[in-house]
Amino acid sequence: MRFEPTRRTVLGLITGSAAAALTGALPGTAHAAVPASPGVTYTNTLAEQRADPHIWKHTDGFYYFTATVPAYDRVVLRRATTIQGLSTAVETTIWTKHASGAMGAHIWAPEIHFIDGRWYVYFAAGDAGDVWKIRPYVLECADGNPVTGTWTEKGRIALPLDTFSLDATTFAVNGTRYLAWAQHDPAVGPGTNLYLARMSSPWAVTGTPVMLSRPTAPWETAGNQTVNEGPAVIQRNGRVFMTFSASATDAHYCMGLLTAPASADLLNASSWTKGAGPVFASNPATGQYGPGHNQFTVSEDGKSDLLVYHDRGYKDISGDPLKDPNRRTRVQKIYWRADGTPDFGIPVADGPTPVRLSSYNFPDRFVRHREFRARIERDVSPLADSQFRVVTGLAGNGTVSLESANFPGHYLRHRNFEVWLEKADSTALFRADASWTARPGLSDPAGVSYESSNFPGRYMRHYDNLLRVQDLATAADRADATFHTQ
């Protein structure tokens, strides 16, 4: 067991500026800045029967949302000034499949991008006479509002290998624009692999593509499907992160991750490292199955990275998963580890998305449960141990309750004035013990403090890293009882 000194142990050994170096402030004046990425909350599901979602935040103040519709026959688009507003925004069909020939079937995975002053939609389509002759295509719109604007067909993206290919996405790194996509190569083997090439225009590639990933691991071939598809890119901390989806499109569907330095030659396959396992997968506890085909966007304030994905709310599917219409669009916050890599956590339960609570005076430590005891710790793993949904208080009367993200139905409650994570029972005592009055942070009004609903005047606070419910007498006590949402 690694020894970690408590605050009181450390401050008993050091004083003055040395203590300030550890706590970030002089004794009695501890202060943590409001987090660079404060908490955001959305309500899932965002859109029913919308798979392969893509949300683009534009400079005009609108979010633009497109996704696959169950009929596989058209490209739809909606916009709103907030992400949640996309749920009820009017949806417009901006393009419909051809009655015959190319682009006549299986209209899949549209994405909307704004490049060099014009709008582009990338999508996959089959042939009316051969529905599995699927290739990538591009639409263009020169108008300011792509929902009401005129779209023209730029045609098929001509790839060097003319085989089953789909899920094209585009991104730029250091001024160079790339296209990533999934494709079947008979010379490689069954299924689809991930490829990358430079682009000479928003509808054309140039040079020789490179294969970045081939599905070989059991988590990439589950459900008797050999699949790497749905690439999506987010760039942070000097690196390029490419998520992708793997395995059959049922409950086996999951997300993997490729990583490359932004300064590397991205067209050299050795620049990329594939994670050893999935980074986002089905979670029976939260009732989410087959999460994948994701993209990325940012929160309204631009301070939080968001994962946009689809999944189903049930495991068992009757018949072909591609004929099941109930993949739905969802969104949740991404967190970043100390080493600069993304932590996607788990697909959270339906309803409000969770937040994390960081300590005001130890901002690198988060409220978490471990062995069902509530405490604060740094470098929490798994992430979901430190995620809680702020829901209507079980005791009512304007209170809130903090529900565990990975143990739905379990709440932070005090027992003998210690805070534990426990499953709700039917008693009035539990409802009272698990309900809190959210107050402006006692040491920082930008934060939050939680007052016990049945012991007014006593607050949730950390002491020697464990959460307790106590009266507060000093500035240090009030700091221990103040948290920031992230």
C-alpha cells in the first residue's frame, strides 16, 4: 500500500511558505481557482432512432446535428444554440437518395464539416441495384445556413482501392487536411480496416493511403464480425487521438483508441499506437449497450470536450442489428488524465449526465467511493467512481441527492456522520440521510457546499481524506466543505 500523507499530517510537519507550496495558498487563505473545465450536465437520450451522430459547433452560435435515420434513405440536419436544444429542434431533409444507381441505398453515417468557407457533408451510400456497393460521397453547400441552403453533389471520393468503404471523416493537423475511413481490402482479409490519406480538396484524396488499424484482437472481432470503422479525431496535449468502433453492431460494439504525436508523420503507421482494449463499452449496470460510432464536440462555453455517440437501451436484438431502428444519440463529458490522455468513463445511464466534485483546497482530488466509503483522492480509476448525478433529493423539500454513476440507485448518505455510498431503501431515514441542501460554496461562491437535510448546520466535508458530516467552526473546515463541479 502506498503511503499518502493527509493534509493534517503534512501541515503538522511544515509551516509557512512550504505549506503554501503544497496547498496552493497560505494557511487560512487556501483558494483553488474555478476549474478550467467546469461541470456541464445534459439529459440523455438526445435523439431517439438516430445512429452514427455528428454534432458540429459553428462560429455562428449554432450546433448542427446530423445522423443516420433508420430508413437509410436521406440526410437530415437540425440546429440549435444549445446541445440540449437539438433534442427538439426541427429536422430538415437536405438530401434524398437517388431512385436508381449510385447513392440509391444504405445512406449511412453523415457528417457535417465547415471547410474554407463552405459546408460539406460526408456520407456513405450503396447502389440501388447493389445495396452493398457502399462508397463515400460528399455534398457541398455555399450558403451561410446549411439547413435552409442549397446542397450540390460533389460525387464519390475516389479511393485507390474500389471496394466496400464507408465512415469517411476529415480533420486537419498542422495545416494538412486528412481523410480517415473504413474499408475492406480482400488482400488483407475479412472485415474493414482503418485508412488515412491526405486530401487535395474537400472531396478528393491524394497520394497513397496508409492502413492504420486492422481488427485482430478479440474485442475487435466479437459477434463474428471483423470490424474497425467509424474513425473520429480529437486533438489535445500535443497528440492526435483517433477513436474507432469495433465488432458487431449489437451489444459487442465498442470503441478503441489510436494515438499519435501531432508532430509525427501521420501517414506512417508506426506513428500510431493502438490501445490494448476498448476505451468505451457496454455497461449492464447503466443499461447501455453497444456504444460507438462517436464524434466529438464542445460544450456551450467551449470549456468541456464532449463525446457524441449512439447506443441502445437493451442488449437482446431480434434479427439483424442493422434492421433494429433503436440506436439513439447520446452525449457526455470527456475527462483528461494527468498524462494528457482522454478518459471516456462508461456510457452513463439515461437521464442527467453526472459531474465530478473536486476539493476546493486540494483541487487535484475528487470525491469518489472506494469500497463504498466516500473519500477524496487524486488519479481516480475507474473514472466512474468519482462521477455522481445530481438528482432531485429523495427527501424532497428542495434538496438534492448524489447518485453514483456506476452504481445507479446508490447514493451518498451519512451514517454515524460518515458518508457512504449505499443502495436506496424504502425508509424515510435513508431518504433524509441521502438528501442535501446545495449551498453556494462556503469558501468560494462559485463552488458548492452540501448541508445535511436532517442535520441543518452540518455539512459534508473531507477530513483526513474521508468524507464526514460535521459542524464547521474554522476557515479550514469551510474549505474542506467546499467543492467545485467538473
